[in-house]
Amino acid sequence: MRDNSGRIILLLAMVILVFTAGGLWLFLNRGADPTPGLVDRLIGGEVTLLDSSPDPAFGSGGAARIQGPAILAPAALLVDDAAIHVVVTAAQVPGDEHFAVARLDASGRLDAGFGRQGLAEVDFGGGDQVARGGLLQPDGKLIVFGHASAGGTKRNMAVARLLANGSLDPSFDGDGLAAVRFGDGIQSAEAAGLDAAGRLTLAGYAEQAIAGEVFREMAFARLLPDGSLDSSFGQGGLLRDRTRLDMTDQSLAALLVAPNGELRAAGSSLSAGAADRRPLLGQWLPAGARDSSFGQRGLAELETGTGQLLALADAGEGRTLAAGTAGADGRGVFLLRLLPGGAPDPDFGDDGVLRMGGAQDAAVSGMQLWALGNQVLLVQDDGQALSATTLTPSGMRLPGMTRRLVLGPRGGAAATTLFGGRIWTAHAAGGDPSPIVVQRFDLAGGAAGGQ
């Protein structure tokens, strides 16, 4: 009979390592308010935090379906105690894309008092209108943003504000619609946020031609609550920024807005002659100037190699948590945490960076990130499946902390959010027209969460 003592010793060592890591984390966080049930699961050896199947108590059999005009793709999912809003790009016919918002009640039924039987459509005129996201204001009004055609190949940043009943808000730029133009070329709002004064900041990119060559630059616009540009920000409410003259393409994908209007934004850069993009993260003062106290001239020096940042979260105490994809193929995933001055936080991951390996099937196309006190939650989408990973504040992953969420057939990327201790998802199910399917996944033990 073969001697298996070596294998047995190795197995015992692995078990001891898992329980030692869990016990160490519990000791270090003994003063924190842990997720209910987490301690029991760690001691019992079961550390899975997420169910992989949708909550069957929501909608019909665990899903709510929105059937409308040739809906193309969800851009954002906004959930509060009263309702569920799904921001989408929709079209009656190809080439006539426009923004639309569907509202469901808490049980998953379309709210007939919103828009037309639960669906409000927003049209800036012309085609090529693509929604990129949305926000809920504290007063119940809804903001949707993205880009809209400005004729030919030109596109403007576009933003609309809706009243609680789904109609356009006439107190916002006169008709509820505002187009923000930096000049000729293609511009888009990819992220947005509100400050304590109710001012709306849009972040994304704007193109301009210089000596016959087209450059894509980081772009911000700040609007007052009435929809007009804020002249105290940038130049007349608009700000372009390019970190170096050899940067041919710099764009922003994520934004944090502080109560005083200070901005932290992340995305990626591509320099002339380079084959791959590199992550980009910076901080800007309320008036629009880069914050010289952050990193080098307002930009963090990131030692993450090639890739791009897709999500940001406020980690508290002035720290910034960011997530992105690594490598030319976008299959690698990493997180980083920065101190208030933009330096890597040595108490997180490996000198501030946590590398999480690659997506199993395809390049990661979308991410959402939340810092929840004694937990970090990352949801990533590779176009085929969603995966949710829960980590300790220091970036420790224990076995079983990553689960793939079962969505069923879909025809594109999913929108996700976190509310009431649940992950909510919306995706196009495919087909023509394609229904949008909304589902929710419980955090085991009822972890507290918010949007």
C-alpha cells in the first residue's frame, strides 16, 4: 500500500491555514460590527457569502421582465425603498436609439403611474443616443446621462432630469434636457455625481482635432441644479484635461464627487505609439484644477502595468478604492487602495494592489465596487456571467468568497447595484424585441448595504 502520509500532512496544513486566516481576520476586526452570521460560517468552515441563484420571492419565479420597444441594453439600475428604476437605451427601429427609463414597484411589477405604463422615453432628437448611467436625487428626481447625436459624426454629452412621475422636469434647462458641447467631434458622459449643493458633475471624454490628428481627452462638465453650466468650474463649466502631450486617448469611466465638489476620477490612457492602455486615477479641486497634493501633479502613480480602471469607491478616511482590468486582453482583475495623498496603501493587498487573476471565459467589460465598512464587495461582468467577490478591508480573500450569479440567457452586459443587503441585476435576455430581466441576489446573513 502506498504511503499517503505526505498528502495527509499537506491537507491538514491547508485546513489549518484557512482557519488561521479566518481567525486572524476576526481578531483584527473584533471591534467592528461583522456581517450577521459571518462569524458562525467562518468557525463552521462555510465562508460563502452569496447565493448563486436569484431570490425566488422577487417578481415571477425570481425575475421581473420588462417588455418594451426593441430595448437594446441596460445602462444603470437604481433601487431605493420605493421603486426600482432601469435606465436603458431603446429604439423603435434601428438607428433611432434614445434614452428610456422603466420603473418597477418593490414586488417587480411595472409602475403604471410612471411615464406610459411604467416606461418613460427621453429623446434629444436624431438617432445615436446612448444612455450610459443614471442617478437618483434625494428629492426623488431622476437623472439619466450619456451622449446624443449633434449631426453627422458629432456627439454631445447629454443629460436629462425626470420628475417622480417620469415626465421631463421643466426646471432643468427649460425642458428637462441639456446637451453639453465641448466643440466638434465625439463627446460622452460616462459617469456622474452630485455634490452637497445639488450640482451635477459629468465625466467622460471629448475629442478635438489638432493639426489634423484627433485626440481624445478627459472631460468634465458641471451643471447647476437648474441645468445651466456652472461658470465657477473650469472654463465656463467645462474642463478638458490631458496629462501629457503624447497622450492620444484619455477617457474616464468612474467618478466620485465629494460634498464640497472635489472630484476623484478614474479611467485609462493610451500614448502615441503604445499598443496597450494604462490605468489612470486623479483628483481635482472643486474649481477644476488638478489637486497638486494628490500623487504627482494630481495624478496617482500606479504600478499596475497595462489595463484600465472601471470602478471607484470611497474607502473612508480619505482613502480611495479602485478596481480594473489588467493586461491587453482585459482578463486579469485587480484592486488597489490609495491613501489620501494618492500613495498606495501598504495595509491593502500587496503594497496597495491586489491581483485577482483572470476572468474564466472572456474579458471583463464592467465592474461595480462597494466599501461596506468591514467588507469590500466587487461585482464583475465578462459578458457571459456575473461574479461577486467579498473581501476583508485589507484585501484578504477566503475560500468560497467568490460566486458566479446565475442570470440565464442574455444579449449583452448587465447593470448591477447594491441595496438593502442584496445585489440587484438587470440584463437584456436577447431576442427581438429583447426584454429586460431584473433579478436580485441575497447576501447571506443579511449584510447591510446601500446604494
